[in-house]
Amino acid sequence: MPVNLPSIENQILPPVKGVRLGWAEANIKKPNHKDLLVIEVAYGSSVSGVFTQNRFCAAPVHICKKHLDEAKQIKALVINTGNANAGTGEQGMQDAMSTCEQLASQLDVPVNAILPFSTGVILEHLPMGRLLAGLAPAVNRLTEDAWEPAAWSIMTTDVAPKAYATTCQLAEHSIQVTGISKGAGMIHPNMATMLGFIATDAAISQPLLNDITKQIADLSFNCISVDGDTSTNDSFIIIASGKAGNPEITDSEDPLLKTIFQSLLETAQYLAKAIVRDGEGATKFITVNVLDALSNEEAKAVGYAIAKSPLVKTAMFASDPNLGRVLAAIGYASRECESLQDLNVDNIELYFGDVLVAEKGGRAHSYTEEAGQKIMQDAEIEITVKLNRGNDNATIWSCDFSYDYVRINAEYRT
């Protein structure tokens, strides 16, 4: 089961004015399973996206980027699960476009006003007959209060749906932020490593939304790792419908931007951490703090070296305080960040929880195996590395590797 992830049934997911959602059971991979979602966006909304940097990115990613660049107005998103439409060549591009064309026809909007998304098995063609047949039922169900079924409809190997909502105040205007995400495996950024959709009724200009979407991705979905594999289909979208009534925020120096930015970031970080908590086979949620680096790049390189190390992750599963594995990961982080090549390991301090475990290039004199073992028994473990060479910090969220991770991925296509 997910590590300390609150049940979606206990969450309140208010509607976002100007955003409607509708789902269908299209039988793309499994029968009687929500696997198709349409999100309709009101006229005048700003929509921005950040996508995977995997060179084998899926056909929908190519089309999303193209439509975001050329369309005057995005009017709808369509998401299918069970099939990634990645590694499918020209046929995959045609299938993604056919999906856009069919939905555009039903909504009476231009084709390039549609953004397609897919997730699931790679190197297989979409079952287009079933997918296209599911669009009409999804459109017929469009309503503002369908965030919970929407969260269920985008899952693949996820054990639990992931959603979050919060509010903030912009002057006299109450602002709603609601979002969903999916992901459990093939999670490691060079963007966002999942599908994530966040909507707000705040009015934010398109250029400014483009900027803050990238910033929020870097502080949330670009700070997680389950298995070190960057997906072909990663997509993170923020929708700002502008229906709350606030004057449009256009200036990065506008004091109101900080307020809505924090609400969007809170939502994105919750959804990102929810993915890690639901990591395939996960039994431990691991927070890696890297402090006092020369740059954020350095801090993230060290954090990711620890977070994606199979040896560290299996030690965490075994509740084994194997300090050497963490030190080794810190030491080879210079492969990803050139400035770390002059890292003085004698200056590094390593903590498990609040226990100092290593300093001055070796085991701390005050450390005992019993203290380390006690920390490792917890379902949530915090590792802190103080590089003591600068002022930049980073936090990475990860999980352990269990026997179930191997089983889930061995059986993925069956």
C-alpha cells in the first residue's frame, strides 16, 4: 500500500470554475475500468505545459508541444491510459491526431485547440476503435465536480488515485486550485516523470503562466525519483481559467503572484510526493536534503545520486543503515555535475534523521549502530547531507526498492 498517502475518499476536491471533466470506460487495456478522460477548458483560459526530455518521447507529446505553440486558445485535453502511444512511428502520430480531430468535432473547436496525452505500455499501437468510441460518453459526462473520478481514470500501475485542492485569497477574490496526477513507476525527471494536471480559476497571463509552470515543475515533479527511469510521456499542465474575477496577473513583480504561486506549488508538491508514496512496491518514503552546495545543480546531483541508487534503496527496504552506500553515492555524483569534482569529502556531514552518522571523511565518533537502526525502522526516513561549501540547497523525494517492485514490472505487460 502507498506510504502514508491519505485516501482520496477523505479529500474535498472542489470544482474549478471554467473547467469541466468527463470520463469513460473505453476498454483500452482492461474492461470495466475508467481509462479515458476529457478536460474541457473555458474560453479565455491560459494553458501551459512542461514535457519529458526523453528523446523517444511519445506522439502525444510532440502534438501537445505543437498545439501549445500554434493555437490561439486551448479548449480541451484528452487523456488515455493503458497505452502510451510511444515508439509507434508515423502511425502513432496519425492516431494522436485522429483523437484530436474526433474530439474537436464533438466540441466544435479547432483541431489544434486539443491537447492529447497517453500513458501505459510503450511500443504498441492505440486501439483506436475503442478509444474513439469512448470520447462521446466522456463528453456527455462533462461536469465541474468530477475531479475524483478523473483521478481514477488516469491511473496505470498506481495503487491509489492522487488529488489535492487548496484555496487562497487574491485581494477580495477567493481562488480555487485543484489538481490530479498519476505515476508509480518509470519515475525520474528530466521534466516531471508522470502526468499531472492542475487547474485554478485565477486569471494569469499566458506568458507569465509559461514561466511559473516551469518553475513549479522544477520545485516539485523535478524533485522526485522512484526508479531512475525517465518516461517517454511525461507531461505537466497548469490551467488558469480566469473565472475567479481577479484582474489578470501579468507582471512577475505583482505581489499577488506570490500568493497564487505558493498555492500552485503546494498542490504540485503534494501530487509529486504522492507519486513517490505510491511508488511501485514502495514501503519507505525517503526525503534527501542536500545543504550548503555551491549551486542548486550540485545539490540536486548529490540528492539524485542517493535517491536513485539501487543499493541505497534496497538498504532502505531492509531497514539497514548501510552508511557506505550513501557515501559512495555522494562520491560519484560528480559524474552528473562537473563542479563536484573538487568536492572535499572531509568537510561533509551526513545525518539519518537527527543522528550524525558520518563526518571528517568517515563514521562519526558519536554514531552507534543502534541509533541508525532505530531511524531505519520508520516508514518515513530523512537523509541530510551537508556539503559545507556554499549556500544552495535542494530536497529530493524518493522511496525504497522492494521485492514487489521487481514483481510489478516483471508482470507489467501481462
